[in-house]
Amino acid sequence: MRRSEQLAKTRTAIMKTATKLFLNNGFWGTSTRDIAKEIGITQPALYHHFNDKEVLFLDVMTSHGSRVRQEVNKVMRESELKGEERLWELAKTLLRLHPKDIYEQWQSAGDLLSQSSKRKLNVIFMIDYIEPVSEFFKQPDIKMRPDVLPKEAAELFISSLSPMFNSFQKFGGRSITQEQRNRIILDIFMNGLNQR
């Protein structure tokens, strides 16, 4: 195998492994040593491809964010989905692409990054998460409060997914499935606690 092919293969392995570890353990809980060890390379070999952990993290989040945006846009193009059923599909998409709480991981990573990297991370979050999800709240069949902007609703929606990433006590002591629990959370998000 030529050196250029080996370098490309190593870089792909680094990105794949780093994506898995960052999404599962967060920025703080993942070290370049962990990534290198899992791939079977040395840290200096990893640093040949990425100058430091922040650069690697931003590359991972840029790539993963692009995938999230594509998947969210695919749900938004599904013409047979209406209203809350589309919101349910958006939630399932985000849960499938993130094994841990999206909003909490984003916030905790931002607390540890340099100011420049934090700004870049916020741009990724806005472009790849908030803007595509905000399209849902712009649909004519979604009756939003006039004092809430679609981007604000999208951010609130993503932060409202937090209980779906965690196990918590059953509602009212009933034994229900995770899907039923998640649908209740989305219903409360969309309709509040008032009786309809």
C-alpha cells in the first residue's frame, strides 16, 4: 500500500473512532490517547493528522453535523409526514445520531474549548442543528405562539430531548415503553400540560 493510501486510511480510522468516542464520552471524557489506543496507533501518529484534540473535535463535529443536517432535511422532505408525526421523526433521527444528550454535550464541550473553537462549535450547532430543525416550526400547519421564533423553538426542542437520553422514573408509576415515554415528552413539548 502506498504511503498516501496508508495516511488516508489512518485519517479515516481516526475520524471514525474519534466520532464514536466524542459522541459517547463527550469532549472532556475523550483523550487523544484513548483514540490512538483504540485504533492501534501512537499519539504522535494521530498528531501527524490533527494538531490537537480541539482541531480533531471540530473536524468530527463538522462532519457529524453535516450528517445530522442531511438526515433532518430528509425528514423534512417526506411529504406524507404532518405535524407532530414529523416532529417525532425528527426526534428519532436526533436520538439515532446521538447516543448521549446533544445539548448537554454541546454546552459542556463549549465550556472547555478556546474562544475561537467555541465560536466555531456554535456555528456548527446553528447551521447543522438549529436551522434545519427550525424549518419544522415554519410549516403552516404548526401553530406557534407569535412571541417564539422558529430558531428559538428549535433550540428549545433540542434541549427538551434531554429526558429521552436518560432513564428516569415511569410516569405515574405505569410501565410504558421508551417510545411511549418519548411520545409523551414530545406531546408535552408541543401542547403543554393543559387539558385539550
